[in-house]
Amino acid sequence: MITRILSVFIFLILTALSCNQDPSTSAGSMIIHRDLIQLRERGKIVAITDFNSTSYFIYKGEPMGFQYELLQTFADYIQLELEIITENDLNVSFEMLNRGDADLLAFNLSINNERKDKILFSDPIGYTRQVLVQRRPENWLEMTRDELDKILIRNQLDLAGKTVYVQSGSSFAQRLRNLQDEIGDSIHIVEVPMEVEKLITLVAEKEIDYTVCDENVGLVNRTYYFNLDVGTPISFPQNYAWAVRKTGSVEMVSALNSWIKTFKGSSQYALLYAKYFKNNRSRRIVASDSYSLLSGRVSEWDTYFKQYSDTIGWDWRLLASLVAQESRFDPGVTSWAGAYGLMQLMPSTGYLFGIDVTSTPENNIRAGIKYINWLQDMFEDKVPDEQERMKFILAAYNVGPGHVLDARQLARKNGKDPELWDGNVAYYLLRKSDPEYYRDPVVEHGFCRGDEPYNYVIEILDRYEHYSNFIPEE
């Protein structure tokens, strides 16, 4: 098994060496200037982060993670929409940043001089130290602490001659090279294009013997790989930070540092850190079937979503996002109004399609699919663009088609485009709680709390984007 892994690693490394450019010059002679003022004109900030059990992941159908929540807080601070790109290869991430594909790197990036030549660091967000990840012996539960310490590597000198696998491009490799000089002996350092948590898993599963990670990440992983030890530090505490491009990012890094200064000392930051790094209950979510990075699925109903979404031409992950919004995947939930099940349908709606929505979860989904198909038929000629039509259908699923048709009439009357959602039909749906609008002669269905369907569309599409970051379409 090790031979096969090494063969793949060597192939990938050689490929990377032949293709990768220096991240500081990967954009050629082009210098990207996109500071905060340009981001405000665009209306969003694009951030790269890694997906793992602490930074960014899906649990019970909802996006979570330390970096994810920090990013949301920062985006709110600068009043911009947030778009997240997931990338676990640090070299690729540096290239994407300097090429202009993203505006911010949201990793726990150790601050060092080599990286300062390529990227502009923010002020430190936190600190950690690097630790050795090694495996405890089979009978470790029967051993005393002293007996265990005699078997495990506790002295950094004992790393001499050992083979340690680390993520390529990471600060862990550089630290091990420095450690070689400090101990005056060789450490066999194997850099591989794998994210840290995959390497930790390989140690736990006896595929490799050693890797290195940040201590807070190691402590989280130890809670569900009980045979791991992360008690041997190989570095002093180190600051970590986020990063932006070195050129054209003066206002951006200034805003970032102002936010860090305010937020880092807040109780909100302390609670957020404890949530992901100190709370054992929160750590163990990764052992659950609801943890998408481990299970590879959004919910236990994914098979039905994949089966029935084809009949309406939807990506199954969009259907899953709708169900998450409606019921949080609870097949037995009933609303105050009597809507039932995964897709929160009224029994009377199901009967229109000849289906008892309370009978089985599958029948509930089937009825929901038929209702969505009915809505698609209604809006197909009215909204030709498929992506735009999706927003109309989602809003109609939430609030009923009548109110959406009213908003189209108001948009048409007031010189807006009745075939466009954002800033047009959505604008007037939001105003259907205002007498000036819901009493307008073109309105047939009266009062509507338009903020609910308006936010409903945003939240479903946003969650769908998160699902797309983690779960393959097929």
C-alpha cells in the first residue's frame, strides 16, 4: 500500500514541478490592482479557504467552520457579499490570489519571510505551534504514561532518521528542514500534494508513521482518531494570519487589520474559537453521518434527491438545499399551518397530484417534485432564462405563485423587467407589505410579507453554492 501511495505522490510531485510557476510571478507581467473600492463596486469579496473538519465543512446540511464563520463576520464588517472558493493546495491558492481569481486567503498561514515575498499578511489572527502526529501502540490503554512516553517520540532528537510526510508548500516542511540543522542529523522529509487532515488519517490508518500539523488541528483530529498522539511539539508558538495580494491591497489590508483588532479581543471570537477547538461535543460531529466531508453526502435522503431531481432538470444539490431550508431533513416535521414532511407540503397540495404526503418520505419528495414541475410549467414562457426562472420558482414554492405574479405586474407597471429577479421583480415582492403596492389595481393577491420569499431564494442558492463546494454533482 505504501509503495502505491509513494508512486502516486512522486508522479504528482513531478507533475507539479514541471507545471507550477513561482506564485509571485504566476500572473506573468500583469499586476492585479483590486482594492477595497473595486470590491465595493463589484459588490462581493472572493475568499479562498481549505475544507476540513475545522475550517469549512457541511454538517446536517448547513455550512460550518472556524474560517467560514470568521469570513462571514469580516464580510459583514466591510458590508460585502461573500463568495468562497475551496482549495487545499497552498501553492495553488497563492497562484490564484496573485492571478486575481480571489481577493483573500483565509487559512491559518504561518508568517515567515519566504511567504512575505509573495503575499501581504494581515495582522495575526491567532497563534499555534506545530506538533508531531504519531500513532500510539495497540495496547496503549494498558500502559502508564511513562511507559507510553518511552515508546513515542518525545525528544525532537529522536526524529533523526525518521520519515515524515508533510503537505507540499506548507510551513511544516520548512520547520522540519530547520529542525534538521538544529539536531545535526537527517530527517527524511516527504512533501506530498495532500491536505493535512488526509495525512493525519493515513497515520491513524497505519499507512504512514508520522506527519506534522498545527496543534489545534491535531487536538480536534485526536478526538475521533483515538490512537493518535499529538503531544510532541516541534516548534515554538507561531502567529498565523490571513493574506492578500502584495500590490493594490492597501485599503483592503487596512480594513482587515481594523476588523482583526476589534474582533480578536471580543467575546464572539472567544466563543467561536471554543466552539471549534475546545468543545469536545462540537469536535465529534465529524464522526457523524451528517458530516459531509466524511460521509460524502448531504443527507440520508440524497438517493431520492438524485433520482427525482432529474425529472425536473435540477441539480440534486439544489433540491437538497430547498429541503434543508424547508425541514432541515426532518421527515416528520409539521408546521403551524399543517405543512408536512421533508418538502413541507400541505396534504391538500399532495392530493392534487394523487399523493399522500404523510405516507412516506419518498412520497413527500415525489409530491414536492410534481409541485415544482407545475411551477416550472407556469413560469417557463414568462421567464425564458433558466437561471432567472429558478429564482421565480423558488420564491413561488415559498409564498405561492400568485404573489410572485403580482410582483411581476408591479415591475412591468413601474418600468422594471418582469423577467429579471434581482432588483426587479424581487424589489416589488419586498414591497407587497406596503399598502401603496398591495392595493395597486394590478395586484390580485393582496398583502404579502415579501421579505420571507426574498430571503428564502437567497438562502437556498447560497447553501447550494456551499454544497457545490463539497459534494460532487454525480
